Amino acid sequence: MQAAYFDQFAGPITIETLDHPAVPPNGVVIRVEASGLCRSDWHGWMGHDPDVTLPHVPGHELAGLVVETGPDIRHWQPGDRVTVPFAVGCGHCPQCRSGNYHICNDYFQPGFTAWGSFAQYVAIPHAGANLVRLPDEIDFVTAATLGCRFTTAFRAVVDQGKTSGGQWVAVHGCGGVGLSAIMIAAALGASVVAVDIDHDTLTLAREVGAAHTIDAREVDDVPAAIHTLTGGAHVSLDALGSAETCRNSVLSLRKQGRHIQVGLIVAGETPVPMARVIAWELELLGSHGMPAHHYPRLFEMIRTGKLDPARLVGRRIDLANVPEALPAMGNFGQAGVTVVDRF
């Protein structure tokens, strides 16, 4: 099979002919029809993720067709249209038994703990508990945009943030996960303030539901600007992942507000303003993906037109473009989601 491949961190990425993956006894092999390009893939290529070992094939936001099933698989068969959460649970640990497959104690992540989906085929274990059947009305590219960004944003806004109509939501960083969070919060009836440093990205943020936008390059005090607009956000997400955006997110909140950390912070400790957290009784929460059995809620919102993740697609590229496109994820100013849809 053809796959994007690297054998040193932050080194050259090449397209290589590699062996077809073996089907796990409790899993499936999927022919990849679409795979989203995510900043998390860039972190893996840079060597920021301890789960990545060399040599490696990245890619974790995938959709495609089942082509092989292991002997322990009963409810999936070749030809099934599927996607999969980026964090796959074992099905047996205490977290999985409580339904929280996405924070499994022995998790599997395509593109991190094993070779991923910037390839023609990818093997997924523990398929019985983790595969998600795609409704006919959701195409493969749209399904790939759900990947980790949209589902992580969905859980962050809906489950962790407990967002409801009439609330104010601040989103710091309007990449794929930030734009997803804006769309979801607006669909729930919340008013959203979007913060970024790129004009085109902020324009897209308004198009997908932001009531107000703030260019952080033009504002001396982002939290103060949000308080002026909203009186303080009920829910605020750091969708980028930096010391500055994390701090701004916390300080953007009104009393008893909820900060959701979604973006990965690479190095060092983040100076969270704990005096404010204590005095204002703020909640600090993380959001890491979403288990397979929660997808029907998301699919129903897509089916009824409340959500349209296809609007977030910025570019469709060929697998041959990944060696150039993946390193570029370290830069900002790329509006929308890039999806590989030709292999």
C-alpha cells in the first residue's frame, strides 16, 4: 500500500510502498477513503507525543470501508461504511466499563500508538466497541472532518461545558477544533465570541456562527475585551493550546464559569491564575475525544441541519501532498480543515 512515512522526528516525510496491515483478531482493516490533517499529527511528527515510535505513519481522523474482519468480529463485515474515534478503548478496563472508552487505561490511537490513516489501509483493533457506522447521508470527507476535532469540540461544548441557549461562550483559537466548537455552541443557542490572529479565519468563524470576533493582535487585553462584550463568558475553551490562550480563557470567565482545555500545550507548565479560580469558583476541565456510543447525538444534529461540518472543509488534497502539508500545520493562518481524499 501507499502511505506517508517518516523515520526521524521533524525529518523528511515521504510516500512509500509498505506492507498491507494485518487484521487484528478483534479488529478490522479499513480502506481509507478520507483522512483529516490535524495539528495533532504535526505534534506527533515533531516528537511531542511519547506514544509515537519510529518509523511511523501518521493520520488519525479517518473514514472508509471495512475490507477485512478478524475472527472475533461478529457485527461488522466488508463493505460497511465506518469512522472511528481517534482514541480507541480496550473495552475491558474500568474506564471502558463505565462507558468512557475515549479515556481508556490501555487506549489505542491510530497515527500515534500505531501506524495511522495517511495510507490506503489502516488496521483498527477492538472494533466491536469502537467502530461507528456512517449514516448514508454523511459522506467520507464530512466524516473525516469529525475526526478528533469535531467530536472533541462536541464533547467539550455539550458534555464538559454543559452549554445551553442564552449563555456566552468564548473560543480562543479558531482552527479546526475552534471552528467546530463555534458551530456547535451556536447550534445550541449560545452566543459565541471567537478569538484568533488571522483575518480570514475570523471571517470563517463569523460565517459558522460567531456573534463577535476579536483579533488578538489588535487588542491589548483579550479577557477584558470579552468581559466588555459579555459580562464574562459562561464557558470558555482554549482550542489552540498555549500558555497565553489558556490563561486568557480562564480570565475570560464570569464567576462560576467553566474553562475547557482542548488544545495540546507542548512544553513546560502553564501558569493558570489559580487565585482567580479559587475566588470566582471557576471549573477547569479537559476534553479528550468522544466515545463511539455518543456519535448518534452528533449524527442527529447533522441530519436535521443544525450542524454542517462540511462547511469547515478548506482544502481537499492528495496523499502525495501530505509531505508538504503536514509540516505546514505548525504554522497558523490556515482557514478551515484540510482533508486527504485521494490515495
